[in-house]
Amino acid sequence: MQQIFNFLFKNSILLLFLLLLGVSLTLTIQSHSYHRSRAVTSANAISGYVYEQVNTVEEYLSLKEQNEALAGENARLKKMLFNTQDTVNAPEVKIPLAMGQFAVIQSKVIRNSYSAPENYFTINSGIKEGIKPDMGVVSSLGVVGIVENVSNGYATVLSVLNPKFELNAKIKKNNHFGTLTWNGKNTGFAQLIDVPRLATVRKGDTIVTGAESRIFPENIPIGTIEKVYMDKKTNYYTLEVRLFNDMTSLGHVYIIENKDRDEIIKLEEETTNSNNEQ
């Protein structure tokens, strides 16, 4: 208490000046409409600036929740997209097609390797979210891998940047297909091999998933043709494909379940076995 009195005594002149200044400003503002309007405008400007800064901080702190919400919405939209029949150049079909073949589950990459000879990445979804081996994994830009191993809360994914990765893919403009794989050289490119020589191929043509894949829906983007090589031994094209995805920077991803996959595999195995018995 004594320190407070000492402070007031030492600064009494300054405090008296500030008090009189405040009284004079108050009387001036109250007695003159111009000064009063200017004071209100200044107060509004200051409060507006403060509110704007507070709102900016709040928006920044809520970015994580907003990103999660957007990723969830993307998952719902992708499910609708994957279950929509492609009508481009398709004949009219009078019999209704079954819908809902593909389910989409949102997830996030928590670890990613891209410099090893055989690359994998880990996602933070597993058995409890419905993840199973051999499900396709895509980002907002296209194909990134296939689920290999699953635990209760996590899963490892065979990356496109892995020589073990193989996928039926096609040239979008003419439907000529081949097998997508990786030669282990460049993280920005994969190779589409065994493309028939009859196919018309040009740099810039788009490569998408083929209809023969049991894992991915047809026409999921993969990349564009960068270079064309002719294999003299097989007389087939090998296409250097520039990937749409930056495989060194993966965030939110979407896992695709083909709910008819087991049925298709079982039917094909039964057909093969019956033909072998004949």
C-alpha cells in the first residue's frame, strides 16, 4: 500500500495532467457534433480491427477441423462419382444398373517413403474403420497405392512407387490398355507397359484406370504420357507416364472398397476350374 502512495505522490503532476486532459476531451466531444462523430468513427475502426484480428486467429486455429470437414465431404462426393455410370460414348441402356458398388473411406498419410527401392506409406485408418487388404487408395488427384497390411487402427499401403505395384490402366482417348508399374528410377514417373502397337499414342495423352481392375473404379486419373518407347523384343509400346500426384507429398487420401470384388473373383475362379476339368 505504501508503494502505491509513493507512486501517486511522485507522479501526482502527470496524473493530474492526464485527468484534466481526459475531462477536457470528454467535454469537447460531448459539446461538438463533429468531434463526437470523429470519436465514434475512430472507436469503431479500432474495435473493427481488433475483431478482425481475433477472427483471423480463430480461423487459423480451426483450420484442422475445416480440413477434416472438407476431406469428409470429398469422400462423400467421390463415392457418388465412383458409383456413377460413365455415359461418354456409351450406348443407351434401358435396364437400370446396380448402384453403390464402391464405398469410400477418408484417411490421412502419417508416414511416407519414396526414396527406397520398394516404397510404402502408412495411413491412420485400419480394421475398425473397415479397411481391408487390396483396397485401392487415391488422393484428390488420382491413384496413389493399394492397401497391403492392416492393424486395428492403421494400414500400410503399397505405393505406386514400388516395383511390386501393378495396375490395369488405359489411354483415356482410345481405351488401349496396358499394365502400370514403376521402374524404380524417378518419383515423378511410372511406366505403362505392354501397350499394343496398334494404339495411337501421343505425348500429353491422359492415362486412367482400366475396366479390368477389380480394385479401382474405371477412369480414375493417373497421369499423362511424357515419352513413348518401342520394345523391339515384344513389339509393344512402353509409355513413360508423368504422375498427377506428387508422391513425395501426400496428405488426405481416400480408400476405395469394391464391394463386388470377392464375388467377381469367385465367379472367375469357378469358370477357370470348370474349363480345366473339361
